[in-house]
Amino acid sequence: MNQRVADCSARPMIEVRDLTFAYADQPPVFRGFSWTAAVGEAWAVIGPSGCGKSTLLYLVAGLRQPTGGQVLVEARPVPRPRASTGLVLQDYGLLPWATVWENIALPMRLGQFYRDKKTLDAEPRPYPQPDLTPAQVDRWLTRLDIAVQRDKYPSQLSGGQRQRVAIARSLLQQPNLLLLDEPFSSLDALTREDLQRLTVELRAETDVTTVVVTHNIEEAVYLGQRILVLGKAPNTAARIIENPAACVPEFRGQPAYWQQCAALRAALAAG
């Protein structure tokens, strides 16, 4: 896996160039900030509350726009969300009136609805592929181990099951970039570890580039082969911790894992 990351290093998936961003009437969160993530890499983003972790993710997702500088995905600006970017949120983002199957199938229905729209060929393409099928929905239901819940509504599910639905929906889009914004922070410890392991497995199966925003040191070290450490705003430079042994199920609990946790904790304390 480490060799795959090295081979992809010359081809950026995300390029943040001289980024400046500020909310209205607020001091900047980023000022002259640059960062690059290559195709196939697994990143974790960590830092104190209010440092801009989620803001950076939303800029990459096309949900917010820079005040200055550029954010590029696959060498193109992202003026709006792109269909090839999957986004998994802490609050799941599920439709409460739709069943599990219907929630996962949402990209399929959107792709069919916009099948004939000219914007389907625009870059970045805003709508999912029009040829997604019910069989693909069923496949992800099975792979995420939620087939038994297919006819239930979100209110009838546990937090872990809801997050599995959200992940399945994102993967149905066939993304090449998967962004996860503190996806497991509200779950109990055992469920959190189970979904972290599942994320590692799914990344290996799909070869998707991943960026996980987290406030949890152990989670960042387990999921991020490269860890972006943000400090108090404004962030002006990218601090990166190399963690090539991550994204392997057996990594957790090894001496190297705990050593990296200590190194990351020290980096956070240093501001």
C-alpha cells in the first residue's frame, strides 16, 4: 500500500494554493495556506476546535468558496459539489422520511432524474452517473451489513447503522475522493472502532482517496497515512506528520501505533 501512495505522488487529487478564507465579519481561518493530497492517499486532519478542519473539508467539497487563492480537485476548481466526491457527515445527513434502501439509492435517482441535463457533462460533473442500478444499491447494503435494515427508517436505527447507510450512499456514487467530517465522534467506543476498521477495508477495496477530519488522536493515527495538523486560526502553513503504517487493520495496538500517537499529541501541544 505504501508503494501505491508513492507511485501516485506526482498526480495531485487536491491542491490548495495560497488559500485565504474568512467567514463574514470574522478574522481569517486560513491565510496564504497551501496543501496537496495525492491520488490514492489516506489523510487525517486534526487540530483544536475552531481551527478550520471542517471548513477545509467544505472548501474541498465545493460547499464553500475561497476568499482568496484556489482549491483544485483533479486540477479543476470546485465551484460546486462534484459527483465524484463522497461526503460523510457526523450527523449522517439521511432523509428521515426515506427507508434505508431509499436513502442509499438517492444518487441513483438523482442520476436518472438529471440524465438529459446538459450540466451532466460539465466539469466538475455535479450529478451522479445516470446508469447506477438497484443491484448496486443491494450490493452496498450487503457489503455494509445493513441488508436486514433495508425497509427501516433512520429513526429505527442505531447511530452505527445510520453511519453505515451514509457511507453506503456515498460509495454508490463511485467517488474517487471520499471526505469524512468527524464521522464517528458521536458513537460509542466499540462501534467507533468497528467503523474505523470498516473504513480501512473499504478504502483498500475501492482505492478511493480519503480525507478524515477528526479531533481524536488515536483515530487520526489509525486512518491517516499522512496527518495534517492545524493550529489556531489563521493557519498559514501545512504541518504534516508522515504515518505510512496506517490503514492496516493490525496497526492498532502495535508499539509503532502508540509511538505515533505520542508524536501527534506532542505536535498538537506545540500548537
